[in-house]
Amino acid sequence: DEYVAALIEAAGSQEINRVPEELKTDDNRIDAQNLVSSVSSGATEAADTVVVEPGDTLSIIAGRVYGNPLLYRRLFEANRDRLTSPNAIKEGMVLRVPR
């Protein structure tokens, strides 16, 4: 377990893999147990989420995942529990992507 945690921490600190803020501890370290749990929870769940990248808007993400930026409201409605408006996304957020 410690070896896996060390590998995950090294990859995250070198930005080999981008780690969502929700999977980091208060001291900004990667929560390896939570990360492994979220990865192993199933491929379908992973396929139905997206991590917000720098410069992203819901329209940009909708264009990427649906091929139509006008479908940004679909993303907003699926994430209303964490978004107060379509403009409230932040880098590193993990958003649900309904199909």
C-alpha cells in the first residue's frame, strides 16, 4: 500500500497524471486510497465523468463530449448539486457527463 501511494504521489507531483482536487488531502497530497477506490468503482463511471481543465467552460466541454457546445445545459443540469450557475466551474472539478 505504501509503495502504491508513493508511486501515485510521484506521478501527481510530476504532473504525469492530473489528479482532481476531490482526491487530494488538506495538505495537498494525493489520497491514494480514495483514488484507487474511485478508479476501481467501475469503468462506466469513469467514462461518464470529465475533469475540468484550465480554460474550460461548460460549452467547451459539451463541444468535446457531445460535439455540440449548445448542449452545455445538459452538463449543468447533471451537476446542479455542485454548480450554482453554468459559469461556476473550476479547474480540477469532476463533472458528471450524462449520455
